[in-house]
Amino acid sequence: MGLYNKYILPKIINCACGSKPINYQRDKIVPYAQGVVLDIGIGSGLNIPFYNKSNINHLYGLDPSSELIEIAKRVAKIHELEIEFLECGAESIPLADNSIDTIVITYTMCTIPDISLSNAEMFRVLKPNGKLLFCEHGIAPDESVAKWQKIINPVWNKIAGGCNLNRDIPRLIKSSGLKISEIEEMYLPSTPKFAGYNYWGVAEK
């Protein structure tokens, strides 16, 4: 699994998370980031083309994968976007309390090993009245789909870099202390239902 995780998985993730329906979702939230911004799970930089550079004072890109960060650096150069990369997990964010205006997190909460700790860290670094812009896939509302998510998840988790199909995204965000002010949800088109139930919106401190 070492070679798979190092050389093959980053390419698979980049391809799967860069599909047309997913990029359409990114465009719904990423352009609204402003001020000092932290992109949690920046990965290969799939959010980079959607940032409104005129609204950003400083952009941090956090990810534990050095392989994905190297890809993101090339994408940032192409789009002439200056990013300070943080190679680490979201469970321990190396930034000061109340230092971030906007956190952007897209298709990442499914993968973070200790999601409760990472959400507490996001709450810590957000300024008072700071915003979390989120776009995530998770547990489906239909019982039959949710049942299949539960069955498939153990295998999916192993082959998809720790991704979980059935996390309750709204509950996880609220449990961090953040208040969800806007949320929408639906099945993404052209995407298998077990992996395609999407939540997106805004949460505030």
C-alpha cells in the first residue's frame, strides 16, 4: 500500500475530485473566500482556479501529502496565486488562535482521521465572525442508499485514501461549535449515489 498511496492514489484523487460535477460545486463556494484564507486539504490544488484573488490578503494551503502539495504548487504557479503551504494534518493546525477570516474545506472532511479534533482546530483558528465555506459528500438521506454506504465503506476507505462515504457532515460541523447559516444538499449528477450526496454552505463562529 506504500507505493500505491505515494504514487498512484494522488493521481486517482486528482482525477476523481476534478470531475465536472464536483468542480461545479467548488465554484459555488470557493470564490467567496476573503481576507486571510486557510484551505484545508488543498490537495492537488483543485480549488485554486476558483479563488477570487482580489479578495484574498493571504492564502494558506494545508495538506499532509507532500506529493499532492507538489502538484498544487505547479497549479498555483500557472494561476499566479501565491500560497503558503503547510504540510501537516488538520488535527494540529500550526496557526495562531483567531487568525483566519475564511476556512475553505472541499471533499476533505470525509478523509480526516480525527475529524472532531480537526473541527475543533478550525474553530480555534477562525476569527470571531469568521466563516467556514464547506462542500462535502456524506451520508445520504435515503435509507437504501445509506445502507449501501455502510456496507461499502470499509472497502472504500482502504482503496480511496481513508475516504468515508457516510459521515454526517452537518452534525460534525455543528459539534465543533460553529453555526451553519446556509446549507444546501443534493445528489450530484453523473455520480454514483453512494458517493454523490453533497452538502455545501457556510458556517460561522
